[in-house]
Amino acid sequence: MKKSKVVAALLCFFLGMFGGHRFYLGYTTIGIVQLALTIVGFITLILGVGLLMLIGVSIWVFIEFILILTGNIKDVKGNKLS
């Protein structure tokens, strides 16, 4: 089944910090990493370290959002998004 570029972009925009777009595209491991970094970032936010993690994940997700919009990310099977 072909994955939608619009759905992937919306998931990235709204749930990107939690890896929503990566789970949708089939990249479960990367989705779990993004989710874990976000959770740990929020937990350690009061220590200051969490802020750096959240900024890092935000930049990572922003770049992926641009890559989705430009058609440079494929699903786990190598299919272009429709």
C-alpha cells in the first residue's frame, strides 16, 4: 500500500517529536528513538540537559518535514510517497 505524502507531512508536523511520521512510514526503530529522546528530554528538562535534547529532536524533525515535502523520504519498502 502506497503511503501518502500529505499524511506523512501532517504526522511529522503534529506528532514529529514523538516519531509519528516514522511509525507511519514503517521505520519503527527510528520512531522509537525519536519518541524516547522526546520523553527523556521532557523528563530531564529541569536539569537543562533536556532542553538540548528537545532542540536536537526539533531540528531533526524539521529537516525530515522538509524532506517529506520535497519527496526525498521513501517508505520502509523504498516506495516514493504519493
